[in-house]
Amino acid sequence: MKPIVALFVGIAVLVNIAAALWLIWWTSRGVDKSSVQETTHVWDDDLTEYNNPLPRWWLWLFILSIVFGLGYLVLYPGLGNFRGLLGWSAVSQYRADDAAAQQLLERRFAPFKEESLRDLSKNPAAMSTAKNLFALNCSACHGSDARGAKGFPNLTDRDWLWGGSEPAVYQSISQGRDNIMPAWGPVLGSEGVEQVVSYVLSLSGREAKAASADWMAAGKAHFTTLCAACHGADGKGNQAIGAPNLTDSIWLHGGSIEDIRQTVTYGRNNHMPAHLERLGDTRVRLLAAYVLSLSQPATPPP
């Protein structure tokens, strides 16, 4: 909090407390406690307002509340930037609670430290906890059902940008991923973009309208020059660098002609944040095991 704002807050709090004390004193002064006094306020001809002092217990309740408030402000934050004698803060409380929860989690899952992620994914108790972790940390992007959205991968299929092995999934969650698709519009021009779009459509078995052989050949030539370095000459992608497979029917940013045109023209940027420092190794392992379980085929009933 800025010093000037902190000073204003501190003054406002103390002035309000002083005003409460003054109000108690002012309302009780000059009142004759030995007799009942009436004010001049009368309603409906017979409803009269009296000017009697507050009961002692009520008066002391107000004073004790003010004393409690002053004591609270001495011990806890409330006067601007003054942290209080106990040094408490919401951040420190959160860190203490989070550390306690992490220790409890570590003790609970210590027996599974040596298990592989695949084996851990078959543990019902572990997956129950992992499902809650996913809802808290991953569902905002990948959806509560993990099926993703436009620009966010579906985690329930077997299509992996960076690979679906245990180390690859663990690294994606722990260290995060950054992926950049450059904008080729300025290089290709409008006609070149359309030619590449037509060729990309053909890779997944789709046909562009009125695409001649020369048009497709030009698109393939552009693809070989500019795109094959990442997506491969056959367009099947490269999981080592997170380049998607263009020969299937799965499109991260949409598979319509307009979506593909936008991708080729303006490029795409994707960022998967790192979670290891914030969540710790045990939680990351649980999440990785849960993600792997989502893409595993269902076990047929006996």
C-alpha cells in the first residue's frame, strides 16, 4: 500500500474509533438519571420519545467493543501499512496452510513414490485426489471433462503435441510448454496462403474447392520450404518441438478453412505454465498420472 494511502487509512480508522467514544460520551452527558425525561418528539398524539440513559451493561458493551478493536489493531494489520505486533497476514496464513496440506499429502502418498505414473493412475484413492487437483489447477483451460477447447488440447484422446510418455507428460506439467507458430502471411502473400491452406487440407483427406493440380503443387512447394522443418515433409508433426500432426482430424485451433487461414497468416502462440514450483513434485506426479489415465482405453468388463 502506498504511504499516502496507508496514512489516510490509519487516520480514518482512528478517527472513527474516537468518534464512537465521543458519541457515547455526548449522548450520556447532561442526562438526569434520577428522573424520566421526555423530548418534544410526539407522534400520533400519544407516542412520546424519552431521553433516558443507556443501560450500564449496554454502555460497557460498546466500550469493551472499542477496547477490543484497539487491541486488534495493535496485534493485527488494520492501520495502513502497520503489520501488527504478531506480524500476521493473509499471505503468511495461506503459506502455512498450504505447507501443512503439502506435508499431509506427502505422508499420504509416500508409499507410492516408487510407483510408475501408469501404476499410480490405477490407484483409485490417488486418482480421487488427482481429480480434485485437476479441477483446481487445470480445468480452467482444459475443461472440467479434460476435453479442452479451441486453443487448449483435449487430454482424453491419444493425440499428444509433446508426446504421451510418462516423462513427457510429467515435464509438460512440471516445466510447462511454450509453442510458437510463426506468421507466414507477410512471406507468402494472400495467394500463397490460400495455396498452403489447400495443401494442408489435402493432408487430412479434405479437398479445397476449385484447387487445380498447379495450385496444389504450389502449395506443396510452399509447405516443403516453410512448414516441413517443423511439421515434417509428410505433415505428421514432431513431438520433440510440439509441432502438431496435420494429417489427422484433430485441430487445436479449429479445422475450418477460415481457422487454418488465420493460423497460416497470423501464426499461433501457446503457453502452458509450469506447475512444479507451485504444486510440488507429489501433486505434479498425481496430475501426470491422472492425465495419463484419461487417455487410457477403458477396461472391458469381464
